[in-house]
Amino acid sequence: MSRKDQSHADTQEQPKLTAAQLLAALGYLVDVTPGGCYYHAWRVALVSQRVAAAIAPEVQRDIFYAGLLHDAGAVGASKHITRYILMRDQIEDVHVRTHTQRGAALLNWLPGMSAAAQFVATHHEWWDGRGYPDGRVGTMTPLGGFILGIATTADTVGCFRSVSNLRSSLSSIATMTGHVWPREVWTALVRSMEDAEFYKTLADPSLLPAAISQKLKELPVPEELDNDEGAERTLHLFAALVDLKDPSTAGHSLRTARRAKALAEYMGYSEADAHTAYRAGLVHDCGRLGIDTHILNKAGRLSEKEMNDVRRHAQMTIETLSCLPDAPGMAALGRIAVA
């Protein structure tokens, strides 16, 4: 088969990507580790949507996608966001203290995501004004910000990781009602526990991919994002997060994407195939998010364990892009990216 014929054949199997699936993969990526995934973003997205459906149904789509990326701006912190339990610890780490603003900026770059971005920007504001980054009081914070805040707090203390511990873990944050979030948000969260099957799903990582996929179908992204250009913009967020994780290699993913496309064109591949090479370049290093920041910043020789974690980054890229059961296009792109 000639190169021209081979190129035509390859073009028929271009990975099909959607912005919605890529946003879910980004949420997974923020939580990926060499040993698996925290699934924090996915649980927060599902719980936030459930609470919003009860008290603010008009924002449940925006709150769901905000949940998927609510901690994207914390990439680059010295440890995973869920390890910063106390407000004092969060404020002392600049990556965490400013993560709501960075996360909102990332979402604002996507068409139709301004409402979701506002929820991300305010999800650490408190009802009594002692939150961050702006110290907003009461209704100065949108209800979606409080919904996102209660879901991320509850998951951080372990409420959604075990059905048997759900109520006892939830009681540990009950006194925050009226200080961190308004009572109506707390009441909606407690009432949501009447659906025992939902919380069993949250506690079982093997059930979460199907639950996320179903929610993506029920709550499609805004029309202006639900197209090929929207998917393209979302792919650039993968590269942006790699830059946040390791600023010393800033621009590497984008440069790789451009050179991969130029090389494919030089070799005579079709325009579609060259563009696939570009997209693969954008995501090829995204598994680096699963490597501890201290390893990436270490000046001296890495230990054998640290080297093994670094070597795992390609596998973490594949795992991230294969995180949904019904997204073969993403999985195919992942295989191309690390080939």
C-alpha cells in the first residue's frame, strides 16, 4: 500500500473526541497517582450535581462540570489538595491559596463555561466571610460556590469513601453549617443520603466511570463547546496543566504538538493524520501530573522508587485517556500519544 493510500486508510479511523469526555478525563487527571486515582473530582462533581438538583436545578449542569475541574488550579502544590485539611494549611501554600482563581481562569477559556468558572472561583468562600480568596460574605457568593464547597469538604474528610462511615464522617462537619455554608445547602446534602445506592456508587471506584459517563449524557456541555473546536480547546488544557505541574518545562507539550504535526506533514501524511499527531502531542506528557511535585523539583539524584514513579508517567497518560468505558476516541489518542 502506498503512503497516500495508507494515509487515507488511517484517516478513516481518526479518534473521535468530545469536550465533555475530555473534561471528565481532566478531572481524573488531577487526581491520578502512580498507584491509582483519588477520584476526588468525580465524587465532588456527582454530589454537587445531586445537591444542586434539589435546591438549584437550573445550575446543575454548570455545577457538575465545575466539580470536575474545581481543583485543577491546585496542580503544582506540594501534595494533593485533599491533604490540606485545615484552612491554615491551604492559605500557607500559594498553589492552594490561589487555586480557585487559576481553576476559574482555565474554565473561562472554554466557551460556555463562565458560570462553572464562577463556582470554581468561589468554592472556598465562607458564608461568614472568613473564606478565600476574597472573603465574601453571605449571598455575595453564588449558591453554586457553596454547593461545590460542601461537596469538596465532605469528600476531603472521607464522607463518600465508605458507606458505613458516611454519617459519622458527615457529623464531623455539621458544626460548619451557618459559618462555611448556608443551612439550605447542608439540608440538601443530608437529604441526598436517602438514596443509598447513589452513595454505594460513590464508594466503589469500579462504578464511578459508568456513573460519570451517564451524567455526561444527561448533562451535555453548552452548545458552543460541544463541537470539534471545543474539543480542541479542551485538549489544550491538558498541556496547560502539565505546565502548572512543572513550570521548568513550560511550553513543552505545545512545542511537541507543533513539531509532531510538522513532521507528519513532511512525511506525507494527510492533514487529518497530522492533526491527530498535534493532538497527541498536547496530551503525551499529561501523566506527569501523577508524579509528586518534590520528585519533579528534586535537584539531586532520584532514588530507584522515584525513578519508577517517573517511568510510570506514560502509563498514567494511557490510564487517564482510558478512564471512561464509552470513550474509545480518547483511549486511541492515548495510545498514539505514548507510542
